[in-house]
Amino acid sequence: MSTKQSFETKAINQANHIFSRTRTTIESAFYQNNVQRIDTPAEAYELALNNPNTIVTDQPIIHTEELGLPANAKVIVDNHGDIVGRTAAARHYTDNPTEDVEKLDKVLREAIFDGRDQTFYATDVVVGLDEDFMVKAHLAIAKGYEINLLSYMLNFQWLDNEYQARYAKSKQYDEGDIYIYANPDWHSDEYPNGLVVVDAEHNAIAVLGLRYFGELKKGTLTLTWAIAHRHGYTASHGGEKSFHFTDRDDAVFAFYGLSGSGKSTLTHNKHDGKFDITVLHDDAFIISRENGASIALEPSYFDKTNDYLPGTRETQFFTTVMNCGVTLNEKGEKTLVTEDLRNGNGRTIKSRYASVNRVDKETAPITAIFWIMKDNSLPPVVKLTDPIAAATFGATLATKRSTAENVLNADRNALVIEPFANPFRAYPLKDDYADFKELFEKQAVDCYIINTGDFYGQDIDKHTTLDILEKIATGQDSWHPFGPTTEMSYMPYDGYLPDFDNDEYRNTVKERLKTRLAWVERYKETHTTNALPEEANQLLQHLIDQF
């Protein structure tokens, strides 16, 4: 089996690298008398039906047999209160030297003890959909949050007979299973925004005082990506699709961007049927640094309902829905108000069957990585021809926050830097830099910046971006030097031509490069032992000097 759930008696001691105080505290809670086992989505669905907060719509769920649900299951809705996104400020990492881990563990022990009078539901899932990489994850969540329990079993892969057999044959790793303890009803005046205790080295998380399902999903992925990183994979918060050809090698494209940046749109677009396309996933996968193959971590999609109007094809594949309005249609049936009228981040677990061209592993090596940015100094696409430049721009990926995040005391529209579009990293940034740089060097992966915002005030529409991808996939791309630089080039595109003779434009580009350099230098000051390599600073300064 991939990860370890049980141990020989002689290995149960503090010398075992799998154990820690935090992990042991969390795992022990799973064996209390107040924890009830739930083994199938059908059981979780019946529990969810009896939750007073549940809205049962009149829309049938399709593919119920494959999903392990009752044949008559309907789409169900769970609406929360003020918070409808992830809260980054709640996360505390036990390997952070600035954290008081003794205090965090005391708070955690008290939180678990305080939950002794509550009923908890526990279930198991598999993360990673190929025998080369499968991790078992255990969730215990308080009664009252049955839709989150069900969503967890549908978002990841529940252990049906097929996956029990596949997991038993999967590659073994010297890692412990993942354990996640969740009590959304917990409250502390000291942690008014909730508390997430992350022990990434030992694969355990406690999620306290937070209702949003995304905390469970991204918490699980945080630990899984850390495991993958430790065992030769590059962690990817993005989407991947492949163009298959009969007369040339496949083009395997990976897109990296925050929620709302366009990565799902680019990943799933079928390009009007002009190509044979398969989709790996639009949010979470890993890439082997040994052979360039990719593995999806989840079968389903955690989508914004706002992207789909009622009655459109994609809505047929909704299962559970969160923070979304409901009304009556002309037949008097309870129907979703999919657009974000109730709040800013309606979400659904959309089943894998929405993708007729879905694969769980892409054996063809990755050929191109696209950093999705919203930086109006850049034309629709820029090619980075140097591995250091490619890794540096990934580490300084500039974008904007979306409604998927509960942003505290910050401007959601401000341009921010989110390295590799992954705010869920639980290991040093310099390691991600090295992992991606290895792909650019060892696997000879091409690298591009895709701007999905605007170029100097001119909006960049989806059709422009898709046309660019088609040109790159079919080898019809042509490139001009990006001004005076030798490491960057751009594809000329009508309406989006940079004017390097314009001093104002050149200064705008230079200022954006300075913003990136300033961020790298600030990061170095606050992460003295885990700073990015000096070559990243030198690359950015070199580009600034060229301008």
C-alpha cells in the first residue's frame, strides 16, 4: 500500500519519523467513542438529507451508481454564513520557527477535548489516481456538516472495491497516512478567524472554526503535494491538457494560476473539436521529475457555479453545492441560482463525467508550462527561453485574488505575487523553485507567461488566448525579442503589440520587474535560511538593466 496506517509494535515510538506530537494528537481523536465510521457516499448522502440546513433540489444527480450514491439522489445545497472562501490567515505551520508549537498543541488538545460531547463522522479516501502515486487520507468531521463529509468523499476517491484493489497494489512510500480533524463549531476569542494547524512533515491537519469545504480540500492537497515533493514529483496547483497528433509528438500543456484566473477555462476548452484533446485535471496534479509523466490527484472538480447558467450542460454533473441560491422554476421545482447573487463564491462538486475526454494519468512527458498572470505590462503571451527566467517568473507569478479566498485587510483587486500560484505550499519556496527548474532543464519543458487580464488597458479575451495555445501546439508560433531582453520573447498579435520605443511603456515594464525583484529581496529578509537562489535576484536585475 502507498502510505502507512498501521505499524509493527516495535516501531511505535518517538524515533519513528512518521510520528509527532501534533500528528498523534490528531490521529488519536479518530478512535474516540464519539466517532462514527462512514464507508460509502450513499451513507453520507442519507446523513446529509437529514441535516436541517440541507436544501434538496429537484435536480437528479446522474451517474449515481458510479459515484456510490442512491439511485434517486438529488443535488443538495449547503449554505453558510459570512465566510464563503478560504482563510489563509488561519493557517499555522508547525515547522515555522516563528510559531509557538507548544501553544498550538495545547490549543489543539483542548479543542479535541471540548468536542467530546459532539458526534464526529470519519471516512477514508484515496488521493492520487494511479498506482504510481496513491495516498490514503482520513477525515473526521463534526456532526452537522454532513454535506462537507459527502463532498469530501466525492471530491476525492472513496474506497470502493476497485480502488481498494488498486491501492493494495500501489507503490509504497515511507510516509504515514493523512489525518484531518475538522470541527467547524469550535470557537476561540484568541483565533476569531479560525485555526488550521498544519503538520506537513507528519501528514496531519486540524481545521477548527471554519465551515468552508475548500479548507478540507486544500488542506488535503497541501499534505499530498508535500508528500509528492519529497518523492520526486513537482506539485502543481493548476490544470493540464494534452493535444494528441498522428504526425508529431503530443503537446502536453500545464496552466498555473489562482482560482478565477482562467486555468479551468483553458484546461477544459475543446477548441471547437479541431484537435484530439484529453484533460488530466483543472486544479491538482503532480509531475514526475524523472520522466515528465503527470498524475491527477482528484476525480472530481470543485467549480464555481457562477460559470454555468441553469440548464446548461455542465450543471447536469453537479452533485453537492455550497453557498448558492435556490429558487423555483416554471414547474415549481427547486432550482439553483447559479450566478453569484447570494454571495461571491457559489461552489459545486462536479463529477468527472463532465469531461468526456478525461484521463487520470498522462504518460507523455510535459512539454510546456504556462504561468497565468494578470500583469498589464505584458502582451497576451511571452516566452521565457532560459530555465532560470522560467523558474524566477513562476516564483514571482503576479495575479489578483478571487472570491474563492476570504481576504482579510487587503485589496482583492491589488496585484499580488503568489509563487507558482500555490498558496498551499508546506515546504520551502526554494524547493519549488528547484523542482520546476529541474523540469525546464532535465525535461526540456518550454515556459510561457499567459496574460489573461489586460495589456495596457486593452482587455485580452478568451479567444485570443485559445488561438495562441493552438498556434503553440501546432508549431505555428513565431516570436520576436521582448524589447532589449535576451531571455524573453513575444508572439506578435494584432491589437496587443508592445511599443518599446515608448518610454512610458518601457518604464512600466521596468517597474513591474522592480516589483518582482523587491518581492524576492523582501522574501530573502524574512526567510533567511530558505531564500530563493541568488540567481533569481540576478536574473531580475539583469532584465531591469537591459531596459
